[in-house]
Amino acid sequence: MNTSAHDFATTGRPRLQGKHALITGAGSGIGSAIAELFAREGADLALLDLTAAPAKAVGDALMKTTGRRMVAVGADVSSATQVDTAIAEAIDALGGLDILINCAGINVFGDPLQTTEQDWRRCLDTNLAGAWHCIRAALPTMLAAGYGHVVNIASVHGHKIIPGAFPYPVAKHGLIGLTRSLGIEYAARGIRVNSISPGLIMTPAAERYFQSCPDPEAERLRQAELLPCKRIGKPEEVAYAALFLASDEARFVNATDLLIDGGRSQIYHD
Ligand code: NAD
């Protein structure tokens, strides 16, 4: 007999058992952490990165430890034709698609008037159009099933502006707009679209940023000190939020964004 007053989805079973998920940018950082957590929670995965090699390395390791099915595909998300081919291959190999995580992204930071046309395009094509290309390729399968969860990895830069980080915040604001827009467009047909806005998270991309500073260790300490919790975030802390949003536990959460920044973006003045 069910004595609970609530219809909780969690029953002690893996939270994504039997689900098929595609994760972009899965070869590194936040994307690879999401891949690991999703595999541990029972999902079969398609891992997409610029080339199949880093995605395959992550997939091979996860297949050994979790026994889940792993498919690795290579595509530049800024190319709609590459995405269409790779996602069709992934859906075919997995036998369906329930979850799409758009994590592929790049830092393009600079002064607005020094930003070249090429950098502007590279930033928006990867960080914004890339997510749209992947959603567009995944939607027909999800709509046919009347079921699908999309999570876009945006950024605190989609909420607040740090001078000198142009045009990255333009793309991330757009990605949050894409999330809200598509979340509404398809809500009545079983599709949810949400985003996560991480603050500073210790990944290879963040490490590259620190290494570009004259004194990487001083910059690391300065960044940690800026955060209310006095530490930089970890990829698995973003992965747990992605797990919730991609699971049926979040079935009434749609067209919204979840900030994961240790509270940093709520501060008006330091
Ligand atoms: P990362 O560089 O460690 O990993 C990004 C992955 O995306 C890499 O494997 C890379 O090859 C892949 N990728 C890049 N461009 C691609 C393209 N055009 N097509 C396919 N794959 C591509 O970076 P990360 O720090 O893990 O960042 C992951 C996401 O999180 C990005 O969207 C980033 O903007 C966002 N984010 C990161 C932080 C942070 O502090 N690390 C904070 C906020 C948001």
C-alpha cells in the first residue's frame, strides 16, 4: 500500500534507468561530469564532441565502470549539417532519445571594439546556434514520443555582465532566451526545456583561463575570494542539477534557469 501523500519519482532505483541521453561537449569538464553521473544513474549515452576521440575516451571508461551503452560521435555544433548527421547516427545507435544536454561551449572574452567579426561569429555560432542546431535535430524524435527533456548549459554571464568578457554574455543571454522560448513552444507536447547557469567551475576551460593570467595562483585565490562560499565550484555540482532537470522529478519545471554559482550573482557590491 502506498502510504505517501506525494507522487515522488524516486524509489531507490537509478534515476535515469532506461533513458537515452545525448550530451554535447562530453569530452571534457562539465559535460564529462554529467556523462559520468547520468551513466551511474542508469542512462545509455551518446557523447558528442568536436571529434569523436575525446567522447570515445570518456565513453569507454564509463562503459567499463557502469556497463551502460555508450555511443561517441564527432561534430562541430556550429555546423547544422554536421549536427544533423551526428545526432541521426546517435539516435539510430541508441534506439531513441529522451534527454539532450547542450554543454558544448567556448569562452570568447574581449573588448567589444577589439572583437573581430570572426570572434563574434565563432562565439554566437558555438554557444547559441550550436544549442539550437542540436535541439532542432533532436526534437522530431522527442515529439514523436511525446516526451523529452532538454537542458542547456548557460552561465552567470547570461544574467550579469563582467566588463571585458564580450561577446560571451551576449550568447549566454541568448541561450537563456532560447530555453524560455522553446520551453513554451513545446510544453503541451511533452517537451521541457530548462537551462543551468553555472558560476566559476573548475574545469579544463577554467584552468586555461587561469594559465593565461600573469600569476595563475593569485588569480585562482582572487576568484575564490569573490565567491560568498570562498571556493570555486566543481563539475559534479553542475551535474547533480542537470540530473534533476533531466529526470522526471523535475516534470513540472519548464522554461526556467537554475543559477549554480554559490550565491555570487546576488551580490550588488563587494
Ligand atoms: P571545457 O572546455 O572543459 O569543455 C567543453 C567541451 O566542449 C570540450 O570538450 C570541447 O571540445 C567541446 N566543444 C567546444 N566547442 C565545440 C563545438 N563547436 N562543437 C562540439 N563540441 C565543442 O569547458 P567547460 O568549462 O566544461 O564548459 C562547459 C560548458 O559550461 C560551456 O558551455 C561553458 O560556456 C559553460 N560554463 C562553464 C563555466 C566554468 O566556469 N567552467 C561557467 C559557466 C558556464
